[in-house]
Amino acid sequence: MTDAVKKLKDLGDGSYADVVSTVDWPGQWDYLENTYSGTNLTQTVYKIGGSGGTIIGTLTMTYDASSNLLTVTRS
């Protein structure tokens, strides 16, 4: 689970709802950490605050037996 930021969403009727979501992380990170299985990139973790900082997003990749990329999941 990524660290989250609490935001308020304007419901348009004068009220607000709490919304918990990840930071809009494309372009907001200052450090990334890659994990490989052989030559296949299997995970990229995006952080704010350097290598020991807060995780703001993760990409997880899966491959078939021939090393073809099958899925990319953002969390």
C-alpha cells in the first residue's frame, strides 16, 4: 500500500467529502527504485525524500515465459 494524502472533494452542493488518494506522482518524485528478475524490470517504486523517503507510487510489471511484457499495474 502506498502512503496516501487526504484531500477534500467539492461535491458541488456546498459540502465536501474526504478523499484519500495517492499523490499525483508522475513528475512529483525525486527518487525511484527498480527491481529486476533476470533482465525483466518487475517493479518501480517512486518516492519523495530520497531513498529513505515516502513511497508515493508503485508500478508492477508481469511477463510471460518468453519475457514479453503482459501487464503493468499502478498502485
